[in-house]
Amino acid sequence: MKVDAIIVGAGPAGSTCAIELAKNGAHVILLEKSAIGRYKPCAGGLLGDNEKEFGKLPNSVRQQSINQVLIGTKDKIGKMKPIHDGETFGTLVYRTEYDRFLAESAQSAGAELYTETEALSANRFNDRIEVETITKTGEKKTYLSDFLIIATGLSSSKIQRSLGVEYPRETVNCVQAEFTIADSIIEERFGGGDIEIYWDAKGIASHGYAWIFTKPGGLTVGVLDYFVKVERLKKIIESHPTISPRLQGAKPLLIEDRHYWAAPIPDRIIEYTYYPRTLVIGDAAGFVNRMNYEGIYYARKSGKIAAKVILKAISRKNLSAAYLGRYEKIWNREIYLPFLLDSRFTHHFYYHSSYLDEFSKAVVDVLNDETIMKKLYQEAKKIKEIKYLYHSEIFQLEMVKKLQETYDKDTFNDMYKHFTHENPV
């Protein structure tokens, strides 16, 4: 029997797409090659408008709110609070429980979920898509549908290669570990719900950062860079002058008998995200913020947009590739322009300028200047468009002033070229 849509991958992108399609009456099959509940190397920060856009999470999934952001360098830290009283920076989750919740929500909405079922290949015909699968036990089966949504992340490119569909080739890599620690230490040392970002070109990464995300009774610690191995994270944990003291008293948490986990992250959006009867969403399309490499919001948003386009295509009986091109127009308007375009510029002047340490030091210097921060918070409260102080123009201006005060004219002018670069990497 042919269904309306087959979605390959039950991560945030695929499950969100399945939820939106199924709750609006579409017949959906959701394929996931792993068992639901597998560990995913991800810090688990749902920043910004995640819950506003997709609904509040149940307490069983929602670990705690993000009440402050800490920015660190090799020898300093600076803290930032939300602009308005009662606000937070987002929510902290464990991806294992979060992904399970989304997949089960897709099932509850009416999607057929098949786990431990790998999509091996797909064939496109004039009137259908056929997806060849194999289960963990070796059973092979072919599913038929009108549409195929690729939400595989970077875990596999088999489906893409079988159809001639592009997949992300430029990536960064992350290594992550979980720790347990007393709640009293989390409250005293980290201030409760806290995410911490550390830049240090020589001691951490020249094209990335290290992080500590707090959760009740635990810490998620990791590092990302172009090329990074487990040994790098071990060294950071053991001896980095700013990070190591923060982890005193933390004990390794083994998951499936492993402490360290690694995963690739896309570093660029693919050129084409729609094809005949086929859409590509989430990490498989390369939708990440290239400054902090956060991708959950963009994954879910792209899944929601894809579902919207497919539902309209079904209702209008227009299954053409030209009609599916609306997907690209919408994500460009709702994801790329308001969110990801700016991250290209910050990515360039932090990671491709050779001034990562100088820029991050300026950020921390601004955060630690009480007079400046008081003024910035007062100004930010008057400007509705400013959601997060760090991303605002008024903060960036103070950062430039700090650089101007610290470095000679020639060095500052060279730095400023990267701030105003018209064609970022």
C-alpha cells in the first residue's frame, strides 16, 4: 500500500515533520535505524523560541531552564543574565529523552513508527517513491509513498546516494561526555541552570569551543573543532586552567559502557534541499547555526515547513518538483535570513580571522564591566527587537570599543576588516 509520506530518521527534524503531517490527516511512515532512546552526542540546549514555537515540554523531558550564560577564555569568565526579569535563555534536556518524546508524539499523532529499521536505498518513479529497508533481524521490506523526507542527520548517506541527492560534506566534529555531580555543587558553582561556552584557540579549538551544560545532578561536557579526538577533551577536562576547576567533584557517567562519544556536525547548507517527490530537512540539509553549531530549532522548524508544503501539495494534487520548491523559499525566509545568515558573519570573524582569542577576550571584558553592562541592560529593555544582549548591535559596539582600547591602530584596523567582511566563509 502506498502512503502519503515516508520519513527517514526519527530525530527532531523527522519526528516533527511526522507529527505535523499525521495530525493533519496524512498517512505517514517514520523509519529509524536505531532503537528509540539511543544516546546522541548533543549538549541538549533548546535555545530561544523552541518551546514557544513547538509547545511546552513535559516535566519528564524538561530538565531545567537556562538561567544564565557564561562565556570563558583561557583565564577569565563573564556571565550574562536574560534582559527581562522572569525570562530564560531556553531549556536544558537530555537528547535521549527528548528524541523519545518526539518519536512517541509522532506515533500518538498517527504516524507508523518502525525502529531498528534501516533505509538502504530509494527509487523514484513517476507515480511513487520506493524505499528499500532492512530490520535488525535481517528482514527486508519495500515501502511505497508519494513523498520522501530525508531526515537522516549525518548518520548515513545511503538514501541520498541512491537518489543522487546532495548531503553535507563539510563538517566539524564534536566529542562529548556526561558526568554526575551533586545538585548542591551545581547550585553553588554554576548557579543552577547554566550553559558555559569557552573559547581558547590554542588550549581548546581554533574553529570551535568547549562547553559545560548543567542538568539536575549532571554535567554535559564537550568540545568541537574541525578535527578533534577524545584525547583533546580528556586534556581539557584534566588541565584547562578555566574549565578543569569547574569540574572538580564530577564523576564520569558511563552510557552503554562508554564515557566519550563523538559525532559530526554539518558546517554548510547543501545547495539543493528539494528534488522530485523528495525534501531534505534538519542536519541532513545542513541547517545549523555556524557560530555555536546549534541545530535543534532549525531541524524542527525545517520539518514543520516541509510538512506544510507537502500537505498543500497533497490538497492541490500537485506533486511536482516545482511545487516542492516552495519549501526552499519558506526556509530561506523563516530560517536562513532571520537566523543563519548572521551566523555566517560571526563564524567568519571568530573562526577564520586568527583573532579568536582577542575577540573572545573582548566579549568577557564587556561582560565583566559593570558600568557598561548596566547601561546595556537599560538600553536593551527599551528595544523590543533585542532578545539576547550578546547578539545585539549595542553589545557588539562595546566589544569593538574594547578592542580599540586594547590594541594598536594597525592591529585594530585588521580586526575590523573581519567584522565588516562582505563575503564570509
